[in-house]
Amino acid sequence: MAARGLQPGDVVAGFRLEEELPLAATAAFWRVSRAADDPPLLMKIPRLEHGANPINIVGFEAEQMILPKLSGPHVPRFMASGSLDSPYIVMELIVGESLRAQLAKLPLPAEAVASLGAKIASALHDIHRQEVIHLDLKPSNIILRTTGEVALIDFGFSRHLRLPDILAEEFPGPIGTGPYIAPEQLLGNRTDPRSDIFALGVILYFFVTGERPFGDPSGVREWRRRLYREPVPPRALRADCPAWLQELILRSLEVHPRERHATAAQLAFDLQHPQQVHITSRGKRTRRDGALSSVNRWIHLRRSLPSLRQTIARQLERSPIIMAAIDLSPGQEALGDAMRLAVREILHAHSDARLTCVNVLRLSRLAIDPWEDEQGRNLHSRRLAELQYWAKELPVPAHGITFHVFEAPNPAAALLDYARNNHVDHIVIGARASSPLRRYLGSISSQVVAEAPCTVTVVRATETAAS
Amino acid sequence: MRIALLSDVHANREALSACLAHAQACSVDRYIFLGDYVGYGADPGWAVDTVAAHIEAGAIAVLGNHDAAVVGSDSDLNDTARVAIAWTRTQLTPQQCDFLRALPLSAKRADSLFVHASAWAPEAWDYVTDARAASRSFDATQQRTTFCGHVHVPEIYHLSGTGKIASFTPIAGTAIPLTPQRRWLAILGAVGQPRDGIPAASYAILDEERTTLTYMRVPYDAAGAAAKVRAAGLPAVLSLRLLAGR
């Protein structure tokens, strides 16, 4: 079936064509309808006529394999797909605006870029958890839903780690888009979720400076320049780019995947908590690194890639976000020690884990007068210091740990909200000794266990025989 | 329709029972057996009767090289296999032998071909262990998809529109879309004698509506099956490999 012969009103595989949408040159896109209760639908029909790029034909088949396996708000919902004589995919038509529409407004303020970046990173984490790597992340493949969430589209170059990689088998060269493709993709590795983090770094750089970090290279030879040449630091182009944002962008653009954030969730976390970003020389740089150190990095990357490949599937498992909810009340020292031991054991098992230590101040529901407000601030900073003291000896690098004290009338609900918003994988929480009153009222830890979106470890100090 | 595809039972009652129970729990509508019901294991009579009962109920079954050896010549087999075939001959009734003799070499259903070893000269029992052997099989049939066993190691070969053959080791529990743009040759693992280092029994479910194939791994009482092999006086290696999955 030739895509161009179709007219509005035609029916393809039970779907009525309503309107052709000029979305991309590689395929025809139609808004279609079937039943009255269906959400708005989009039909994608690849251009198979003579002269069509073969990579797009195989890419369409890859998308037919991958899209039905994805679910959640960050991808278009798959509806149907068709066969050899009339290939098509029908999916949810995402209501919203492509990020491409923002390109005319660049550069954007740092806060806006960070907030957008956090949404994109959350969407990436969601597909990575489903064992899919996008591998062609760019503004035109990101849609901001009218509800505010980000949806990723076009899985034609993507990789599902449990399915055959039909693209790599058909095409030996790198597969991606010039400005955004990650160094390891150029070397033939299509199994690393951190390739998407690199592409996100390119987008963040572009959005905050108005310029692409590696320009718009036209051939694979030019694409490879990013393997040995670092981008100009964003602050050299835009002095008001905060150091923390430059730190996150340049870390995402590291040539070696291991130097980037271990997971998109960890990057989303940093983008949402700028004041907690650990700033290294990366964030402060105002000039490019010397050529020699870049070359060294590139040699290092080449040497270590083969060994990396085997461990990639475990990447997400190794890199959880662990939240330790710590009770700092006097008299709970034994529980604090038991918590530290439990957290240490969990960190030991996950080499790239991220630890976030939180403490909730139970907020009085009464209005706060200025004196109490002052007291509150003091208490807040004292608690923060206590948290840092508690975690002092835990084996985590400085960029792998953050501290949060927040105030809430309902501590359990606040902890649960925090866990959901920050993609926490494992909550470690202390439970005070059991008592009839606590059993009657219900404890914070039991509410967290009942409603948590992830694994929860409840820690209790061993009771002494005398008590 | 959801079809359970079972290959290389090799007289392993424990493994076949576990796979049939698993398939039933997965609500399959039909069963297709891809040969080698006997040889190696201790329950050849039971295996043949079970397959025969499923055929009565609408299943399809094709002939395997061990089945053919029991009722014909075993000269193509190695020494260990020949010992097992000789023992198996003493265990089967004439009716069970007649059942094996009557099995077809291959069967077709819609655009699929079911054959024990390869679509290329099925009676030559070719081993599809590389792209060349896969290519011979693809060339020998018009059917879009071929399902076979014989190798005891799960693997999927696919042939693109431009003639490129690649292969993929399936991951248990993941539905693989058999896209219509290419041709597929799926090598099933063995129910009764896995050789990919995983002792759990292997079979697959073909979903015809969704055109997906899902490989399954089913843990079963391999120690029990191995003990029976030893008790039957069969070569010790046949019992050990059930435990190791090699």
C-alpha cells in the first residue's frame, strides 16, 4: 500500500482516516478513529516506495516489536499493528507539544531547563525499567503532554534488551541522530541505558545555551569528534548558567558511560534538588579541557567497552536510589545504629547506589508566629547536621548522598510522597519498640510498608532481655 | 489460538508432566509435539501413550530421529544413544511402535511448518546450529515460520527481506513478536534433556493472534528422573546430564 494514495475517509484495517498530520518525512501520519470511546489515535504508515531509506523500514519493524511491550504515561499507548502488505501501527495520539516547538525560544532559564530535564529523565527511567533504551532521544521525539508529563515517541532506533536487535544485525554502522548520538553508540554498543542520558545532556546543553555541544555534524566521521573533543562548558557561553547545572550537563556528556549518572532516576533526582548537587571541577570549568586528557579518556573508553557490555543488564539493579528515613529523637540511638548497619549492608550490595537521608519534622497544625518560625529554622538546620553526623561513616562518595529535612503534619504521607517523586527503589525505615499504644494508633513505619511503591526494610533495635 | 510446542521429551515423564501442567495453567488451546518422544529416558511407554492421547484430543505430532531409530535403523546414532534405543525397544509394545511408525516427518498449519530437525531433508536430521544450516532450512520451505527441536538448545534464527540471517537466544518468559516482515526459524529447547546449562525443562507457547512466541522454563523433579534412568541400567551419563542440563 502506498502511503500517498490515501484520502481522508478511507478505512485502513478498521480505522477511519481523518486527517493527515505532517509529523515526519520517514512515514505518513494520520489521525484516525475507530470507535467513539477510543482516545484520539494516530496511525503511522512507513514510506516503502522506491528510494525510501532502508534503515527506516527496519526501524519501523523494530518499533512494531517494541511499542506493544511498553506501557505507562511516558509512551504512546499501543493499539494495533499490521502486516506485510499494509504495514501500520496505531497508537495513542499524544495531546501536547513537541519539544521542537521550543527551539525558537532558546536559550531558556536554568530553572526551566532543569525542570524539563527532570521530567525527561523520569520518562527515560520509566522505559529503562521496562528494558528499553530509546537511542534516538532528541527534541522532536519528546512531547510535553498538556497534563505536564513528558512522553517519548518514535522507538524506531530503540533497543529492547530481551528482543533481537534487528537494526544492528542489518546495519553495521552507528544508528542515531548526529547531534545527540552517544560515544558508545558510535562504537557499536546499543545496550547501555546511559546512552539516553548522554542525549539528554545534549538537549539540556542546547536548551540552556542555545547551542548544540557538538554542533550539527553531517557524517559518521564528524560524529566521532565527540569521542576525543570535549564540548565548551555551558558557562563559557552563558555566564549565568549555575555551576550545579553545568556539573549535571557535563557529567551527562562524559565520553565514558561509567562517568555519567548511573541511572536516569539519579539524574532526575539531582535536577530536582539543585542545592544538593555535589559540584566538582566540572561545574566550575569555563574552558575546555586540554586535548591530551580528552585523548586519554577516549583510549580508556575503547579499552573498557568490551568488559562493560557484559554488565550493562545489571546497571539498573546496581544503581538503586535508597532512602533512609531516620528518627533522630533522643533515646533512639540504638535504632540509629541498627539503621546505619542495615543501610551499610544494602550499600555494600549495590555499587552505584544513591543514598538519600531524610528526616521529617512533625508540623504543628497551628499557625506559626515569628518566634516559632525562628525556632523552626534552628531546628531544621540542627536536624540536618544530625543527619550528616549519622551518615558520616557510610561508604558513599560525596556525589552519592543527599540530606533532606522536611516538615509535614503526616510524616508517613510525606515520606511516601518523597519516595514516589524521587523514584526511590528501597526505603529503609526504623520502627520503635512495640507498645500497646503504638499497635492501637498504628506506626509511621507500618503505614509506609502498607503504601510504599517499592521495597521497604523495617529496622528495629534488638530488644534487651531485661526489658 | 495459543499452542504449546513441545520437543525432545526423551522419555522423561517428570519433565513432560511438569510442562503439560504449566501449559494448562497458561491456558493453551492446543499441543504440537516436535519429535523424539523416546530414547535416553526411563519412561518411553508412558511418553508415547501421553502423546497418543493428546493426538486423540486434536494435537499434532511429528517423527523424531530417536523415534525412527527405535522402529528402524539406529546406525546414525552415537554409542550411548544406541544403548538407550536398544533398551527402549524392550520397553515398547507393538502398538506403541506402530504409533511411532505412523508419525509424519513434518506438519503444516497456516504459514507455519513443524518438523523435528530442519525443513531441509527432514529425514536427514540436520542440526541447525549455525546460519548456514538455518539458511538450508529457510530455502527448503515456503512456510514463513518453521519450528523445530533436535538441537536441545533454544535459539531463534531470522531472515530479513534483504537475505540477512541473524540469531538470538530467547529469554524465558518474554513474548517475541514474529514480525511479518521477516521469516523465522525457532529452535525449541528440550523438554526432557536440556543442554544449554539450565536443567529446567524447556518448551514454548505460540500465540497465533498476537503472532508471538514465548519460551518457557519449567523446573521439575530432575533428580527423580535421573534416579529412574540409573535404576533402569541406562548409561550413567544420561542421568548426570539431566542434573547439569548439559
